[in-house]
Amino acid sequence: MKLIDRGNGPPIVWIHGYPLSGRIFTPQTSISGFRHIVPDLPGFGSSPADAARATMDDFADGIIGLADNLSLTKFIVAGLSMGGYIAFAVIRKAADRIAAVILLDTRETPDSDQVRADRMSMIARVEASGTNAVFESMLPKLLCAQTLRSNSVLVDETRRILESASPAGITSALSAMASRPDSTSTARSIKVPTLIIVGANDSLTPPSDSERMHALIEHSQLNIVQGAGHLTTLEQPELTSRAISEFLGNQRNLV
Ligand code: MLT
């Protein structure tokens, strides 16, 4: 996996969502006092695809393998949306290596039957006619109405990020999301400090999902970011980074 490895201090592994890339965390890699490890998952951004089908465990194994290669005994795991689903799988496999958790715009529940069926038809569409249908349907869901209306620079940047996803990356992520297990008991098992962030206008994983995770995770705090949809890290970079910075300020001794 291609990655950015920037800064010094306790390591944070940032896991991006679908169908995005590590670029969604560019503003957060400026948070000082930490080492930011930002992979592009296989088939996204600048990483080549491994396979056209995958599971959350495959993605989690990739993240744990990356931590092994970098000799990280402990790390902070941060995941946005699908990155959060992967973070739950990492926690199931390697809870003793996780110093703290940052969950952004995600949920612990699995897909409903309808969402699973929609993902299967999207896989068929991508295999038949390429990735355009994914980009067109995702763009308006990732950003809130205010961003779409008034921030053409960010709309263009988001489109470029989407367009860096490969067909195999997309189908592997869709199959992994559709088959992911319920992470309710994983959320309940988390005993390390956890920050939950969500855009107030997130329509994909709305604040009610984050409120439910907040109730499940013992040592969690919840931050609802105004003026953001699903892509809090890019739509409100200062507010999001400040919330993370304040949370991390108390975690320097954990790793
Ligand atoms: C994501 O942003 O990673 C996806 O939209 C999540 C999902 O489709 O469940």
C-alpha cells in the first residue's frame, strides 16, 4: 500500500472511506506532536488493487501488516466511514495494540438487506460499464448542500479523489461493506479513549449513528461538526482538526 508517513510522536493510522483515498486526511496530518500514517487502501488513490472482492478482515489485515512493517507495537486508529468499519475489524484482531480510537462519520451496524442489494447491483454496474455511476451517485452524498453550493474548489478536489479509485478497488470495497459483520459488541468492548466525530449534515451516516456509538463506547466523547456533511475532515478541516487535537492532547502518554 502506498502511504504518507509524516511527523514524529505517537503514531496515528488514518483509514479512509469509500471510494476515497488518504487525501481526505491531508488537513489532519498537520496536527503536531504525532506521526501520521496515511495509507491509500488497495485500489484507491495511488495504491494498486489486490483483488476485485474483499472482506473487512482483508482490509484489517492490510492495516495490521502495515503496522507490523513499521514496527508499531501500539497505535491510535482513526477511520472515516468505511475506514471506521475497518477500524472495528482491526480492533477485533488486535485490541491490545490500539491506544485510542477516532471514529469519523461511521456506524457500528451492518448493512440492511436493501443496502446490501444496492451494493450488489452497483458491483454489476461497475463491472459492466465502469465507475462513472459510482462517482455521480457519491459526490452529492459526501458533501453537504452548503459545500456543494459554495465551495467549488472542494467539490473539484473531491471529484479528483473519487476519480482516483479503480474499478477493482470499488468492487472490493462494495463487497467488503456488504458482508461486514455487526460491530455492536466490538464497540461495547472498546476500553480505550475514543473520539466520535460526525458532520451535523451527514446524510450517509447521520449524527444518530454517532449518538448510538457514543452510548455503546464507555470512554467516548462525541463531537458534532456544524457545516459539514460526510467529509468532515475536508469540509470543516479546522473544526475537525481542533476537536482531534484537543482529544489527542490527553493521549500523548498512551503509546
Ligand atoms: C463511505 O463513505 O466509506 C461509505 O459511503 C460508507 C457506506 O457506504 O456505508
